Amino acid sequence: MEGLVVLLEANRPTVETLDGVRYLCYLRGKIKRDHGRILVGDHVEISPTDPGEAIVTAVLPRRSALVRPPIANVSGMFVVFSLNHPKGSLELLDKRLVLAQIMGVEAEIVITKTDLAEDNASQDRVIALYRQIGYRVWPVSVVTEHGVTDLVQAPREGVWVLVGESGAGKSSLAKAILPHEAIAVQELSRIGRGQQTTRWVRLLRTRQFWLADTPGYTALETTVKDTAVIRQAFWEWEGAGCRFASCCHLDEPDCAVRAGLAAGRFDQGRYDHYKIMLEQWLKSY
Ligand SMILES: Nc1nc2c(ncn2[C@@H]2O[C@H](COP(=O)(O)OP(=O)(O)O)[C@@H](O)[C@H]2O)c(=O)[nH]1
Ligand SMILES: [Mg+2]
Ligand SMILES: [Zn+2]
């Protein structure tokens, strides 16, 4: 039968089948030789041996894999952003959105701590900006529980990873989505053995999707091989009508993006972040 690797602890995968039954599995040498390292998020065929135990008989083809955190077949990421307390960086937010595009995964934006918003106008501006571009944006508060149900119930499938700056509210959101799970928090001090919050990447089942709990991973890593991908991640500029199809929107003649910026149709901050990303890429090349 088929299942999903939801946890990989000391090289032993825990596999959950479609009907929600979990098996602690063994890997045969042949599987290791043929497939290399198995990852959380891999789909596998298993054959039960004892109650709750099984052997992995095949690893199904993997669509994609993240390196840090090590997860296969990620569908999307929640880019978690706190406007204040701490003050989030829109540059980092845009970078994460570009990263999602590069990795070929979906991205949705979560604006956390709406209960602390002292300036609703700037919060509304950020929400409107990204919604207009075409992103799903979820304003939430785990204190008032505002927005959490809407976020969870929206149609979505596959494995979703929480990314964002430290303190943005990722763990708190995971707890609000899955109140019965022990979610890894940074301040673990004297938690007894057996009750210990996980140190391993694991997948937690919600009604519609799997949420990746990724303790200890704050950054996502990838390398950009083509500046065009950065440009394509700025969806709002698509079809702007620059004279050259390959226009980088820097100093080319008849650039409709720069014209749109001057006319206030495009967001200047996004453009500035685009230029920063482009420069960083050219430097690292
Ligand atoms: N007032 C308020 N505080 C929050 C909210 N979400 C998270 N926090 C607080 O923000 C801090 C950082 O949250 P945490 O979930 O650990 O952030 P992480 O580093 O992204 O995992 C903690 O002190 C949380 O209690 C929220 O919706 N409202
Ligand atoms: Mg955390
Ligand atoms: Zn242009």
C-alpha cells in the first residue's frame, strides 16, 4: 500500500497511509542503494510486517526536494510576515516570494499579529498590494484567532512549509492550526524525555494539507541560475508592454515598468527589491 513519509527519525521512516494509519518502517539495503537518501515528503510503497511496522518496498518518483529543510515534494510555502513587533522586512518578504517562484512552489502570505497593529493603514496597504499582485494574503492573530480558520479552510493540497523571519510567529501559527500537536518552540528547557518536542522535520496532517514542522530551519537555500526567473517572479509587470521582450527594466528604452513606476501604477518598493536581488545575483555569479 501507498503512504507518505511523515517523519524520519534516526533513519527510520514513519509512513502514514491514506486512511491515516502510521507504520514505523525499515528500509531494505536495495532501496537505499537505488534511491539514495529517503526524505520526509517522499511517497512510498510499504508492506506491513507486524502491527504498526512495515518495510518500504518502493520509493515513488520524487517531484522536487528542498535541501534545507530536507523535504521532498513541497507544494507551497506560507511566507510569514510580522509588520511590527518585530518589524518585518518587505525586502526579505519579496525575496522569499522570488525563492518560491525559483523553486516552482506556490506561495501565500500570512500577516501575523493583527491584534498588535497600531497602524491599520500600513497593514491594509501591504495586504492590498500583494492581493492586487495575485497572492493570497491571510491577516491573522493567534491571540484573537482572527483569520486562522479562513487560512486553514482555503483549498490547498500537498506539503506546505512555514518560512519567515525569526519571531514572525511561525511556531505560534503552527500551534494555532494544530493545537493538539507539540510544536517545536525555541525555548525548550526542561522537557522530559519522551515528551520532548521534536527535533526532526515532520509533517502534520490538517484537513486539507500537510504542514511541515521544521525546527531549527529558518533560511531556505537555493541558487539562482537565471536572472529572468527573478523578473518573472514580479507578476505585476507581466505584459506591461516594454519595447524589448527581454527588458530587464533597468535602463532600456521604452521600458513600460519604469513608466508604470513613474505613474504610480507599480510599487516602488518592490522594484527596489528587484534591483537589489539582481545586483546580488550578478555579484555572486
Ligand atoms: N500579540 C501576538 N503575539 C504573537 C502572535 N503570534 C506570535 N506572537 C508572539 O511572537 C513571538 C514570536 O512568535 P514565534 O511563534 O515563536 O515566532 P517564530 O520565531 O516565527 O516561530 C512570541 O512571543 C509569540 O507569543 C499574535 O498573533 N499576536
Ligand atoms: Mg519558531
Ligand atoms: Zn522594461
